[in-house]
Amino acid sequence: MTYVVTDKCIACKYTDCVEVCPVDCFYEGENMLVIHPDECIDCGVCEPECPVDAILPDTEPDTEHWVEFNRKYSEIWPVLFERRDSPPDAESHEGEEGKLEKYFSEKPGLGS
């Protein structure tokens, strides 16, 4: 099992999860985070830290796509191992539908 980040993170990009990760398996895009599925140790400490429920175990239904999505971008984006401020408009995007199509950016974030 591994954990994955879903499109709920897009445009919110809360990083409370990064702060508690014991293995630094989070990677930063311009407007979201992903988890490297081969580096995640399945401890689950990140899941309850996400205020928008964007982190799921890969055992949840319909997460196969997210495993590959997280793998792809974790291999090209920089690692993030410290908490950062979320975007100023993050709260306005919480619970919004269709964020992958509307806002997703393949550009990397700054990393740690």
C-alpha cells in the first residue's frame, strides 16, 4: 500500500502533510503536491493532516490513476520536506470540482 495525493490538492496546496512525513516522499508542483509511491512507507501520518482530504491510501476505489499520476510527477518535480504557506486563495478552492482540468500545472514548484 501507498498513499497518493489527488486533485483536491490543486490550487490549495496545504503542506501540513509534508511537515509530518518521516521519509520526505512529497514532491512539489507549482500548484499541488504528490507522493512518490516507491518512497512512501505507508505510515499514514500525512492523511489526517490534509485539511481538504486530498491524501488517500491506494486501496481506495479509483485510485489507480492517482498512483501513476503521483509517480510521474514525483520523478520530475523537486522534493519538499518543509512546511510552506498555502496560496492566499487556497480556501476559495476547497471542495471545488474539476480542478485538474481548470488549474493543474505541470510546472515544478521550488522544493526545499
